[in-house]
Amino acid sequence: MQSLKDEEFEILGLKLRFKPEPLNEDRASTVSAQEVVEHFQSEIIAIQKKSPRQLDSTQIAILVALKSVSERLELKKDFTENLGQLEKSATDALDYLSEISPVPN
């Protein structure tokens, strides 16, 4: 990976400009373009090492993208499940507290 300018990189032989977009409008991205590109490059190397045959740049890029989307969906699913468990625990704790110390009338 070669940084050409602040947000211009060479990836798989292509010169690309990239700047991470924030998840929402309320805050800036917490990762730098350099971090994203370095991670992408490490995924490229991992896929190239695992592949029994030579892959072209398009195949590598698609496999890296699919792996990243798969990881993101797993994290999103885990987050949703953990949030649901946390909400249930909080509700159970509030119910328990109201049982052991009822609110006086």
C-alpha cells in the first residue's frame, strides 16, 4: 500500500481516493483512511495466501468486500442480541427492586 496524498491510495494497482464516512451525521468517523486501507491490504494478503490458485484483482476485491460485509453483519447481529439481553436484565432488575422495596403510597 502506498499513500499518494492524504486520502489517495494505490490498491490492487489502482489509484483511489478514499475518506471514511461517519456512521451518522452527528459525529466524525473514528477510523482514518490509512487504518481502513491497511486493514483492506491485510485482508488482500490473507486471501491471496489462502487461495489455491491465482486470483485476479476483481476477484480479490469482491472476496475482501464479502468477508467484510459478513463480519459486519455478524457484529450487528451480536450487538442486537446483546442489547436485547441487556434490556431484559435491566427490566428484570427493576422488577426485582420494585418487589423488595415497593413504592409507598
